[in-house]
Amino acid sequence: MARNSSTTAAPPVPPSYEAALEELETLVARLESGQLPLDQLLTGYQRGAELLKFCRSRLEAVENQIKVLEGNELKPWAPQ
């Protein structure tokens, strides 16, 4: 029996770091609740890993931009 391709489509890429972080926090709460069936736990874990990778890459991109602005030397940020 053929699978429906719409059920295997990858979740959309979050529009922003903040959206990804919010989705990740919600997902972690659902996973930690212990109320999800095993197949949903696996799917949730995989989505969480994707979101974490997305967030890390965004943070790294911002850090690299700061390095450029600071002349290749990453300086600690101090609020003024």
C-alpha cells in the first residue's frame, strides 16, 4: 500500500529564532509530560533536534556578524 506523501512532508522551517525557540519549549514540555505514545515521542525528538540545530545555526551566524563588527575579536557584551 502506498503512503500518502502529505503525511511524510517535513515540518516547515521556523520563520525566526524566536518562533523556533517557542516551538522547541512547547515540544519539550509535551515530551516531558510522559503522555505521548512512543511513535510521537520519536517524531517529537527528531523535530526537537531539528529546531535545536536551527537555533544554534542562527546564534552562530549572529556571533560571526558580531566578530566582523568587532574586528574578528569576540568581546563580551556589556549592557550600557
